[in-house]
Amino acid sequence: MSCLVVLELENGKPNRPSLATISAAKKLSQNIDVLILDGKAKEDVAILTDAKKIYYFSSNQQDVLAEEIVDILKPLSSKYKFLLAPSGTFSKNFMPRLAANLDKQMISDVINIHDNDTFDRPIYAGNAIATVKSEESIKLITIRATAFEPFTTKTGSSEFIQLKEPEKVTFNKFLEREESKSERPDLSSASIVISGGRGIGSSENFQIIESLADKLGAAVGASRAAVDAGFISNDYQVGQTGKVVAPQLYIAIGISGAIQHLAGMKDSKVIVAINKDEEAPIFQIADYGLVGDLFSTIPEIIKLI
């Protein structure tokens, strides 16, 4: 049974969520094909994914609309038993539409694969795990990247298949893309993440978080409370309605530990919490906790590094 994975690329290579999706796909089939939106990356993708076939376009299609990519995937879908994509804003844009077009039930945010028909996915902000069984002839699945290790290989070889450029729709159009640039690691793939919450107090005070992050080579994150307060942009939000991360080390500073935030980081390998409220819920899941004022403790920690 064959499997098609729609990849996200970062700097011309599959990002960590995409490689984790390849790992998940390998549990379903050893016959993995992939679709990429930038044909220039096909050689690197072939080496990193060991895909049998790589579908690509002659020009970069990074700004393709959901309607356009569904028109591409719909005829391809008849060749496959499984269609996968990493769970995130990219797949949330087109996978539900593809499911509706194919009249198939989509399974989102899969964290475990029991067999070719049975999957686990979190519900109620991760407080419960639903085991679902699908009898669909074509299974559309998005994969939570933090639940699978990235696929690794350097010996892949692939057949390249160039697709016809997607036909542009006329009833809507792509306007512009705004991306935040940072020299720090990407939040989704960083091994160390330092997040600030409402307790930071202001956008100016977030410099304390950034200083510690720079010392440790870490990515910066934030709780929804900090984002809603305007301390930092929503690109940095970790949680149920933000990014889901699972770094080797997660440091939560001034974060109380609302259930929505925990849903986005509780799979981190080591969790450190710093909060002046010793009753803060974050301490219940933390491996290490420090009760104290962040404005005095963080500068002292920075001095010791």
C-alpha cells in the first residue's frame, strides 16, 4: 500500500515536521512518494527522504492557494492508500478541503499509529487520547511532528516526476507573505526553548528572555497570555492554538501553566519552571522548579552561564 507525503520545506530542505511525517509514513508503508512545491529542492529531498517518487513543479509554488493544491492532489490521490502532511498551518489550509472534495474523513494530529487503520490523536487539549479506526479507502492524515523522531538517511534515490503548473483560481488570490526573521533557532525544531508568560510584564521585559535564549542558543516562545497582552507577536506562541514543541529542554518563565499552554509543550524531555507563585500549575509537570522573582533570578542565571 503506497503513501504520498506533502512536504514543507525550509531553506530548500524538508523541515523537522516533514521528516517526522516521513517516519510516521514508514509505519504505514515502505513505498513512500512525496510532493514538494519547490522543484529546485528535489535533489536534497531525494537524499533526505528516500522517496520512491518525487512530484515537483518547474517553478516555486510556495504561495499556492489551498484550492490550487487540492486540484493537484485530487487526481493523484487515486494512486494512494494514505495521504499525509505535517500538522500545522500549512496542512490546515488544504487538507480539510481535500477531504471534503474526496468525501473522506480526515484524521488530524496523529501521535501514534497502531496499524494501517488505527490511530491515536489527542483531544481536550491533550488531556485525553482518542483511539480512532478508519475504514476509508483513502486515509488523509496529519501528523503531530513532536510524536515521531525525524527520519534520517543519506542514501536515498528517487524518480522525479514534473507536474503541470497548478491552474490559478480567479475567485481569490495570494496577496503577501510576512515572515519574522531571527538568528535564533526555529521554534518548531529547536532543542532548547525558553518561553515567557504574562509574568514578564511588558514587551521591553522580554529582553530578559531573549538574553537568556542567546546565551543558551535557544529559541524564544511565549504563552497565549503574553501574546494577547501584546508583549510579543503570535509567531512565538506555544500551546493548543499556537505551535506544539517538544525540545530537549523547555524553560517556562513567568508562565502559570494554563491547560492550553501545557498542550503545546508537555512532551518536552526536560521542563524547568521559574515562577514567583509556588502554587502555579506549571510546577505540577515541571522536572525542576524555581520559586522566585524572574527579574532577579534570570540575571543571576545568565551570569553563571
